[in-house]
Amino acid sequence: MNLPSFSPHFVDGERRTPRLVILEVRPVRAAPSDSPKLFVLVERVEKTIRNSDGSVYSVSLDLVYRVLEPGHRQGAHFSSRWHGIYDVGRGAVSLTGGSIFLEPDSLRGMRVGTYLMNEIVGFAKRWPRADVRLIELLDLQAQEDNKERRNRFYERFGLVFDYGDSTRVTGVSRPMKTGALRQVDSWKTNIIQRPVDEFIVECLEAPSVLAADRANSEWAKAQMQERITDLWRDKRDRESRHTLMTVGFIIACLAHLYSWWR
């Protein structure tokens, strides 16, 4: 039997991501065979608020994430959340819950933000006729050298902005329906979304795998040492035979010269 929090599920015929997943994150230009740079635990918390008559008032999705690092215990990790909400009465979806921040700095440029926003956009597109609440870009939202990257981040998901001026530092998104939003899968080039139970089993198996690797390494080392010893013995034997042959040849030459001289 599958654990509900670890397994995908279906709602109204649509496959939903498990409540808990592990993101295995590699540098953007790393090969798939390279070791992950970090791991991120992501929890999806979806909540439905109802009116007194039982009708739906709002539906929200919180993406709470925690960076997993060796040597850190509970409470010492960095955690944060991204928030999307569908307001039924207003027929509008907020993609940011007011604002979004990606921290710590080690996550930036690793496409983790793209993964999180893609999940929020997928949530929003469940109501394709809903309006997307306007997103305002402010001067203080990004550092001077990455404001353009901030703009491209939103634009990849289909948002179009009217910028304050040619510097594109400030701006407001244009009205649009959630059905016009685009989902982005570029995060898949360096991030693998893994089931939590699979990740836990792999961690539990890691010590025995390391022990087996160490044993294999010791065996290979012993085999290499034995081979080196054999090669050295063969070289020594060849040199001894060569020395004996050389000495014999010299003695033969001297004997021949001695007999000729007499």
C-alpha cells in the first residue's frame, strides 16, 4: 500500500504531484552523471476554505521547501514558502500571494524558482477562465545586476508587462486569463523530482554501498600490488638472465682472445 504523502494521486481525473517530494539539484551545466549539489524537500499544502453554506470560498496552494544539508538538525535548516490562491468570489488567481523570494542564495540560478513557479502556474490553470491578479515589479525586488533575469523569469510563464521605462526596472503585468499562462519544464535539465520514500531507502542503503565499494577498492588495490610485484619480479629475472648472458659472452670473448694470443 502506498503512503498518501509520498505517492501521486488523482483529483477529477488529473494526476497531482505527491504532497512531499525531494528535489535533487545539480548545477545548470552539470552532466546528469554528476553528483547533486544540494537536496530540497518540498511539501505541497493545498487548502480549501468554504462558506457557511458549504460552497467554496477559496483554494490555496502553499509550497514549503527546506534545503537539506549534512550536519544540520531539525530547525537548523533554511525553509521558506511560495503561495498561490484562487479567490472564487472574484474569479481571480494570485500567483505570488503578494510577493515571492528565493532563499538562501545557494538556490539562485539553479532553476529551483522555476520549478516552484511552474507548480503554482499548474495549480492556477485548473481554473482557465479566472483572471490572473496583476503582478507589480518594484525597484527593491531584485539587485541591480539581476533585474532583467527577474523579468525574464515571469515572462517565460506567459506574463506580459508594461514597464515604467526602457530600463525595465519597474512595471505591472497586463490583464490575462490563467488559461493563457505557460508551464515551463526547463528545470528538468538539472533537477530531478524524486519520491521521498525512494530517497530515504537510498540513504539507508548508502553505508552498505560505501562498505562494498571500499571492499572492492581494497581488493583492487591488492590485485594491483600483486601485479606490480609480479612485474617487478619478471623484470628482475630478465635483468639477471641478461647479466648472466653478458658475463658469459665476455668470458667467451676473453677465452677466444687468449687462445689466439697464445
